[in-house]
Amino acid sequence: MTESQRNRPFSNGTEYGMWDGRNCQRCKKYVPDSTTPEEGCDIEFAIASALFGDGTVDEKFIDRIGGYDETGIWLVDCQEREATP
């Protein structure tokens, strides 16, 4: 079994908070008190858990949450956000 690559999606907690407010808190899948990835959104669970660890998430989440485009501009919209009514 190979160890998966881990990456840091945000440089600090403020950057995370801005992304969370723009995406997670406006998504139907958002469950802020979830204790497992299955209770809500596995992306939100992974990045929120990273706040209490080393700040890294498995690389499989990086493309799903957005990332940088070819010019180095951060794409701020989650690719899987389901807008709330």
C-alpha cells in the first residue's frame, strides 16, 4: 500500500475561513457539527480536520475544492458546492 500525497490547500486559518464561508456555509451538504465524513460533506470534513492537524489534506481533495488555474489565480469556488435555496 502506498502512502498518499498530502497537500496544504490554505496558507492560514483566515484563508480557510474565507473559503468555508463562500462555499461550505452556502452548500446543502454542510453539516458543521459532523463527526464523520459520511454525515455531511467529505471535503469540508477533511479541510476542517486539517485545521487541528498539520494543515494538510489528501491530494484527492485538492482538485475537488478548486485550486490554482494555469496563471496562478486561486479558483475560489468549490467544484461540488450545491447551493442552498
